[in-house]
Amino acid sequence: MRTALMRITARLTAITLLSGAALVGAGVLPASAATGTVDTDSNTGVAIRSGNATSFGTVGNQPDGPVEIDCQIYGEPVTGKFGRSLIWDHIPGKGFITDAYVNTGSSGLVAPLCTSNPRADKSIAWYAARSGSTAYQGLCEMAAENSYGKTGIWASAIADWNDAVARGAAHRGDLNPPKGALVFWNISAYGHVGVAKGDGTFWATSVSGAIGTRALPYFNNYLGWAWPNF
């Protein structure tokens, strides 16, 4: 009798789990998702893009008004109606919109961090394509910026790090940076910077004299990490 009851309970549990999975797959938002309101002065809405930067293609338009957000990720900074923001909101089943035109009631994250970071993937691919190259020796900040399609933003890695500190965005000493975060060291007057791969390793210049990848911290005087402010 007890064995039969246990079998019935197990079947009911499995059915419940499968039903839940089906609902999630159908696009039902998790309890931790958020809502916001798109608000543009032109009332034309914001572009939905395939990634978290303006360099990604447009895949639609999110009109002014309420919007559901299932996750958020840091990306290219955009200045909009609600100020300058590095945050991009993921619209379920559509793509990414800049948070600079979305009123969520907060300047920070209000939804879970997205597991997908298309902009970071492009940065990491940039380094991987140049593995072993010595072309960027002494130009670590330029390499980091170029990997993100930018250049001439900061004079040095230490200037980049100091900006993060001033903004309260620096994660001092944290050896578990997310994929795409910049990782910093204080190993010279100019500092040093690379890009985290999200698995405890990073890409950077000057790894055995060239662009390479290693496990953190590798160099001496590790400072921490911050999302790119470019």
C-alpha cells in the first residue's frame, strides 16, 4: 500500500514539474521578472535589438507604454530620457532595448541578470581571433576598447579603473567577474586591463608577452572588475 502511494505521489510530482516547464517554455514570466514603462519624447518607442549595443541589428520596435522585462544585462551606455544607462532590458521573445528610455523606478537592475550577453561574446571572440598577437603590447586599454568596437575612451587602464571607482561601480578584489566584465591590475603606472570570460579566466595582452588567456588573478596586484563604461 505504501509503495503504491509513493508511486502515485512521484507521478503527480513529475506531472507538476513538466507542467511548470511547459509554462516557462510558453513564455510565462518568472516571479522575479519586472515591468517598466517605455517613455520617449517623440512617442515613437525604442528599437529592439538582437544584442545589448547599438551596433546590433534592429529586430523590431517597442512602443511607448508598459513593457515586460524578463532579465537585464549591462551593455553599451546610452543617454536617453532617464539619463545615461549601461543597462539593457530583455523583452521576452523579442530582444534587447536600452534602459535609458524605460522607467522601472530604479537606476539599477530590477530583474535577474541575463544569462546571454551578446556584446561580451563579440569582445571575447575579438581576443580569441588575435590569440598570440603582439600587436597590442603596451596597449592593453586600447585592446579592451577595440574588442568592444570602441577606441580612445580612456588614456590608460588605471584611468578606466579610477572611473569605475568614482562611479561606485568597481568590484574590488572579486575573483569571479561575470562574462564581459573588465578586469584590472595595478602593475605599472598605467595599470593593466583584460576581459573576463565568466569562468574564472580572462583575455588580455602581455600574457607571456602576447594576447592570451589565463586564470585569475595571474598578474600581481589584482584590483577587481567593472562593467565597461563605453
